[in-house]
Amino acid sequence: MNTRRDFLQKISMGLGAAALSPLMSQASFFSANKIPGRKLNVALMGLGGYAGIVARAMKQCQMATLTGIVTGTPSKIDKWKKDYNIADKNIYNYDNLQNIAKNPDIDVVYITTPNSLHQKHVLQVAATGKHVICEKPLADTAQQAREMIAACKKAGVKFYVGYRLHFQPHTREIIRMRQAGEFGKIMHVNNYMGFRIGDPTQWRLKKALAGGGAMMDVGVYALNGARYATGEEPIWVTAQEAKTDPVKFAEVDETVTFQLGFPGGAIAECGTTYNFNNFERLYMIGEKGFAELSPAFGYGPIKGRTHLGELQIQDVTHQAAQMDGLADCILNGKPDPNMTGEEGLKDMIVIDAVYESIRKNGQKILINQ
Ligand code: NDP
């Protein structure tokens, strides 16, 4: 049988997309036989830019479907109803969210609100008894993330962070190769992710809504990438910030470089910025080989090469792959990918240390996870 579920099982077993088909097309990835059984019913909370991307991508999903919305802006409702065929009884705002508890049309709420609202919203959703997916960065601090995990555990609901790359074929392939020992011992990692941010009035530049700047928003990709490149958790951090525009970046970090020390001896040299473009790469070097993804962390198409040559893998729509993958976990009990709340917490612990090191003029911060 050649179903999408078979494919997801194969990649989750670590065979990797490349091993299945050298050039798997987007069409064949998503238009395989329909999966029997019911779909995961998803409500999106916070109908901004990223919610729109997720909603459009979910039209390709085989195992997940958009059934509800939570919004604080009534003027958005008509368009979302029309575009996604949302029933009136599945439309909520931030004040009547608790009524979702009784709604059988919603299994999971996917939170796509500004960073500093994540904790409050995760706690609210967990209290309804629905599963939770929360966008990155998981929270403002590790302590908040711990409280979110505890609330979801107490409520008996699944809790995921939107690390879409863990269902992305190139990313999965380099992880598979590392786990299979094809690079040998990992000696060094060099990751960076950033962009030049526009509108100076947006919430991403306000500490009260963003929690932090580039490090929180996209530095987390370089950091998470260093963890999947090594398969280890960092034991120390050093970090530095460069601020070339103290007016625009008065409240949040602009450009951050940070170094992560791993128990195996590798150091990851990482960077992030809100003030220039063309800054996106993952590069991991082992004793026997290397992998480079460039671009590595955006919506794709992701491209890459290893010491064996170009990665002959076609990219997919990340958000569709993520939502089908999570549906398989929630509905069919497939093992959770590396995008649980605990994984988000591991990154928050390091982000806390990055900011502590910056505050202490680059002092080495030891981490006990
Ligand atoms: P937007 O500003 O485009 O949307 C955020 C939405 O949250 C708003 O449209 C609004 O929806 C709701 N909201 C509720 N309270 C507030 C408030 N006080 N101020 C502003 N908006 C509010 O942000 P994005 O969609 O770009 O980002 C949302 C989250 O998604 C962030 O955490 C971000 O890091 C993450 N993200 C993840 C990406 C990924 O690749 N995984 C990519 C891009 C973003 P409404 O009017 O419906 O209430």
C-alpha cells in the first residue's frame, strides 16, 4: 500500500524522504490515496499572517482540516468563513474561548498570536480540554514554558510547538544521516537565520508582545538546528549583541551571535538578526562528512548538499506536512516528533542563557537541563 500514512511512518522510522523517492513531487506527496478514518479538526487562534499561511496549506492536508477560528477582530470573520467554510458555531473570540470545551467539531487549537500571549493562550486552551499547538517561540522564558507544559499535563492534552521543520524532508534526511553515523562524530556547527524587518511599529519590535527580538523570533531556528545537527543538548552558552540602530531596536535585540558548547565537544557558532538579509544557513561538519542546508529554515524550497553531493529531495509545503504529521500522532498514536512542549522548553532554557550572557558582557553561562 502506498498511502500518505505509510510515507509518514517511513520517514518517522528514519528512512528519510530521499530513501523513498529521489524526487518526490509535491503532488505525489499529498494527493496519494485518501486516508480512511476521521480527520483532525483544527481551530486557528489569532488570524494574522501566519494563520493565513497555515490555513492555506491545510487545504492540502489529508488528515487534518480547519473547522474553527478564534479571533478578536470581528471584521475578519466573513472572509475566513467564506474561504474555509467555517460554521458559525465554530467561531470564537478571546472572551468566550472556554465554550470550545463543549464543541465536538474542534480537537485542537493552534495558537498563532504574538509571542508574549502564548502562555496565557496555552493555559486557556488547555483548560478547555482540547489539544494545543503553539507557535514558536514557545514563551518569553523557560519558566513560562514549564508552566505551560504543567498545565497541559494536568489537563491531559497533547502540547506541541510549531517547529514545522521536523516534518521537512531535507531536515529529516540530515538528521537520519547523523543518526546513522554517516557524518561521524559531529565536530562543528555553523547556523544562522535572520532578515531585515520592516514596519518599525509592529509588535515584533515591542518587548511586551514579542518577549525579545531576532533571537526569540528567528534565532530559535539556528538554535533548534544546532540541537538537531548534534543530537545533543548544549552545556554552555556565550552570546554577544550588536545594535546598529538603537532607535528601531530600542526594546528588543537586533543582531545576536551566540556560541553553544555540546557535551561531545562540538561548538555551534550561531547568529541571528533583524537588520539584514541573506542570512540563512545550516552547516554541520563531522569527522566523516558534512551537510549544508541553504536556505535552511524558511518556508522553502529548502535546498542542500552533503559530502555525497546534492540532496535530491523535493520540498513540500511545510505547514501541510506538519499538520498531517501531528494529526497522525494525535489520532493514530504515532510517536511524537521533536516538536513537543518539552522541545520548546529546551530551546527556551538556552534563549534565557543567551540573554543572560548578553547582559553579562558575553560571560559563559552553564546550562543544566
Ligand atoms: P501577526 O501580527 O500577523 O498575527 C498575530 C494575530 O494575533 C493578529 O492578527 C491577531 O489576530 C492576534 N492578536 C491577538 N492579540 C494581539 C495583539 N495584542 N497584537 C497583535 N495581534 C494580536 O503575527 P504572525 O502571524 O506573523 O505571528 C504570529 C505567531 O506565529 C508568532 O508567535 C510568530 O513567531 C509565529 N510565526 C511562526 C512562523 C513559522 O514558520 N513557524 C512564521 C511566522 C510567524 P485576531 O485579529 O484574529 O485576533
